[in-house]
Amino acid sequence: MPTIPSQIQFDYPLNRLLDPSYPLCRDDVKIALDYIKQKVAEGAPEWSGLDRPQLLAHFVCFADMAMLLIHRRSPSLTETACFRAMLSQLIPQISATTTS
């Protein structure tokens, strides 16, 4: 069986998360949080170029989603919208493919 490149493994769940009609799935959120953590650790330009208020706002959103997973609680509409907005702003190559 051929192996799937890691970027493709991340892209599909992240694309689903950007769709407002798609309900958030715990596993997809975990993949997205891991992807974000990896990109921040690598110093990806879409993260390192953020000004302090944007970075703090995204951190709050990231932390909210992580805490929801820890407490096994479903996100509110506001938390879901925040998470999707953060993903669409910080993962431009994926958001571009979903708008085509």
C-alpha cells in the first residue's frame, strides 16, 4: 500500500474544518491543533509575521479548543467560528483550495 505524504494527510481534515456546514469532529480538531503547533515550532511565516494582538487572539482560540478537548465538551457556535476563522487566515494554501 502506498504511503500518503504528510501534507495530504493534514489537508483533507483541515479542508473539512473550514466548511461551515461540517460539524467539528474531535479527531479533526486534534489534527488541526497538532498542525498549528508544528507550524509555530517551525517558525512558519504565516505565524511569525503576525503582530502581537493577532498572535494573542489566535493563542486564545487555540487554547479554547485545546481545553474543550481536555474537558470533552462540544464547542459553542462562537468557539467554532473563531477556530475556523483562525484556520482560514493561517492556512492560506488550504483556504485557497476550498474557495475554488
